[in-house]
Amino acid sequence: MSGMKLLVYALFIEQAAFWAVFGPLQFGQRLLLFLSGHLIASSFFALLLATYFPKRFIVTRRSLLVLFFCFNVFVPALGAVGTLLILWYFLKYYTDQERPEFAQAPLPPFLADSAAVGGGMGEGGAWSRLRADGLPREQRLKALLSVGTAGGSNAGRLLQYATGDQDDEIRLLAFNLCERQEQKIQQAINAELEALKAAEQPEIKGTICRNLAFSYWEMVYSALAQHDLQDFFVEQAARYAAQARSYGCENPSLLVLIARIYLYRKELKAADEAINTALAAGADPLKVVPYQAELAFERRNFALVRQLLLLDPAIRFKPGIGPVAQFWGVR
């Protein structure tokens, strides 16, 4: 059916439906005639627009048909006027030709150097690509490889998420990357253990034990340890951290690690003491703020949480803790 015929039929049926409202029939009959005519006219108006849709809307043709049908059904008379205005625009002003002035624009000189695609991508970009099953496999593999080169707890969780992917290649690559990271940390642990056996001076033993504490904690922090092994790695980290202190190692970063271990165990009083000890030993107050805020949250002192997060003006830009700070009103 041509567009002109659809337009004539739609206008005629819509007009007939409105005339039925003022006819001499009973109310129920008038309502039935109006609804029947109005629904048919709305269908014709929707089909009329469908014949003039731009080519790029063909994929969503069904959704647009439903949209324009509902628009005409729930907005009687004015919906038809709106449909005609849209149709008039398509016929008079719309062109499907490509505008050459928008096809390509040269980069400004100060952006030319930054136009190249980097070797990695942010955690948010990688997360969105890994979750998008409709993306080509190549793009999702690149996102997974980008995650594999990064460190931290979020990267580990992304790899763990990818191990359950439906795509065999994605899943196998995720397992391989997890295994590589785990082997790398395990090799460092084995090397430090061998060095600890050969060490004789307390200062050297303290440094080695400190490295072991951080290595064991990395297994938990990077989400590489399974749930049944997390407590084991935490216990090992706490054990070697205590040994490092017994050898006289009072490094501020080690004391902060001890506080984080206590927070993991929910030993709040011990965590508070460890944080104060780390600050007294020269730990950067701004680096300790997130753990102080976590401690205040566990104690349900929410006013203190916000006060602590406000101490660092740049905390809202930091990965991980940034969204938390913004949630607590840090601007």
C-alpha cells in the first residue's frame, strides 16, 4: 500500500471514529466504534511513518512502530497532527546523504600526540567490555589482556569474573592470566623464604619478613586466593609482619599493613592501635585516611567517616575509594 493511500485511509478512518462519538447510537456502541476506528487509524499512521524511516532505523523498526502506534492511540487527534508533522519533516528536510564536512576532522595540534590508543584501558572500560556478550571476541580479549597487565584488587576480581564467561577462549585466557599472576607472587614468596633461611643479621631478616608479609597479603588483595585459602594467606601475612617487627622493622607501610589485617579480621580495637602506631612512626596521614574511615564506619560513627574523607581533597579522584568518598558527599 502506497504512502498516499495510507494517509487518506488513516485520515478518513480517524475522522469517522470521531464522528461516531457524536452519533445517535447508544454510548456503548459509540465507544466501540470510536475505539475500533481509532486503533485502525493509529496503525495506519504508524505504518505511514515506517515507509519514510531513515535507513539507519531499520534495525529498530518494530520498536518505532510500537512507539508511533502508542503515540497516536493515547493522544487522539493531536497524535495524528504530530505524525503528520514528523512525516512532513522527513519529506521536506531530511536527507540521507553524508555531510562531507562532518566525515573527518583533523585533530588539533595539542591533541595529536595523545590520539594514539594506549596499551591498556581503565577498569571501567574493561569491565563494560567483558560484560558485553554482544561485542566481538577480539575486543573482549583485548580488554581481558589489558586487565591482566594491571594489578590491584579490582583487576583480580575482573579476572575472576571472566573465568565464568560462556566463551571458552575468554574463560581459558582468564584462567591463564590468574595462574600467571598467582605464580609470579608464589615465586617471589619462595625466593624470599629461601633468602630468609640463609639470612643471619636481624636487619636482613626483618626486611625479608616484611616482603613476605606484603607478598602473602597481595594474594588476598588481588583476589587471587580462593575463599577457603584467604584466611591462610592473611594468617601468613600477619605472622611474617609480626616477625618483621620482632627483628626491629618498624617501617610505616608495614604498620599500615598490620592495621589492614586487623580490619580484615574485624578486630577494631587492635586496628585502631595499629593505625595510631603507624602515624606515630611517620606514615602519610592521607594514605591512612581510607582505613581510618573504614574503622569509623565499622563502629557506625558515620559523622566521623565524612570528616575523615574530607581531610583529603583529592580522594574523590582516586580509584577504588573515589566513588565511596563521593557517596559520602566529598566534592
